[in-house]
Amino acid sequence: MRYTPMILVVNPNSSTSMTQEIQENVVSYFIKKNVKTNLDNIFYYTGPSTSPTQISDIKTSFESRDACLPELTDSNNVNYYDKYDGILIACFSDHPLVQSLSDVARANKSKTIITGLLNTTINFCSLFGDRQFSILTSNNEWVTILDNAVEQKYLNKSSEKYWKGTVATNLEVLNLHDVQNYSAIVQIIEKENIRKLHSDLIILGCAGFSAIYEKLISTFSDGQYNVKFIEPVTMGIETLLFMIQWNSAK
């Protein structure tokens, strides 16, 4: 029987509602793919109460790292990183928890693969080599942070000409799924990501978008725009599944 890897999806903030939305989107994704067996081995972690309720800037990124790392590296904790084949840090940023947890795993010679949302999606878009891509994020503070991270760490000479930058909805993370904000988000996508930046691929640059991912696909499926949305959490899980299976192949 083929081994199904165990994956832990880490929501580094303390908002359980966001973790629930992430989980619901992942369940919907694998049910549609008719790969329900994966769901039994995907687990979810929410940051402790000492972690910020939402990650809105570099300061809260490090605060969430400092809150989560002790639990994830405690061998007596149910969420101990080395119990899993893969860890996905489900915050769309160059989140410091990715590097810090990777450093611990490397020092302990662990085989656990640890990755984040930003690197997996940017690398995916870069593979096409001919499609323009941009990010849709939450508040304005993330625009410069994400642009700098992408341009300094994840682009190469081939992909940099297709990178179009980051667009903000000017909404806080926990307000992205509010139905009252949906029309405004659609208008921003049309005006900025599509008409201004001419994006072929739009990365939903916050786990908070997971609740409206399917709705966005439906809204933009009328053929007026040839654009595809990338949902980072499911892409991150798929990336981990492939890496783990490849790494364990004899």
C-alpha cells in the first residue's frame, strides 16, 4: 500500500476561525480531486493565545514565530514537528517561522520538510516562463514587504520580467472573508491585477482568502478575462506531498 505522508498545516496566528476556513478549503479541494485519503493525514495547528490574532506586519510575524516555535519544537507536544513528514507554515509572507523551524530540523538531522506559502507559489509561477503574475494581499503594509521578499529572494533573470508586483485590498486579514467586502475585492482585482498589471496568474497572498477562493473562480469564469487564481495553502500541500514522496522513493 502506498504510504500517505502526514502533514501539519500551521496557522501561526491565534485565530481558530481562520484555521477552520483553511481546513474547509483544503477538504473541498481534495474531495473535488477525489483524493479523500489525503485528508486523514492532514492536521492543523493554531498558534497559542500569546500569538497575534492576525499577522499584519513584520512585528507580528516575529511575535507569532516566538509564540509558535516552542510548541512545535517540544517533543512532548502533539504538534511536535518531527512527528510529521511535512510542515506548511500557512502565512503568506517570508515568515520567520519557516527558517527558524528549518534550522531546528537541520540541527537535529530531521527528515521533516518545512516550507511556506510565498516561496512555493512564486516558484510555481516562475516555472511557466511566459505568464505574468501578481499578488493580491490584505492591507497596504504588506505591499512593500512582499515585493521586497519576492524580488530579493525568489526571482531569477528569467522570471523577473513576468513579475508584476503586489496589490492590496486595504482590508485586515480577518475581514477578507466578510461577504460585505467581496464586491470591493473583485473590483480591485479587475482594476489593478488584471487591467493595470495584465496578470495571467493572481496569487491570493493571504490564507484569509481561502474562504472566497472558489467564489472568485466562479466570478471570473465568464471568459471576459483569461486569468487563473492560485490558492497557496492547497498548492503548498501538493508541493509537500510530491517532495515527501520523491524524497522517500528508493
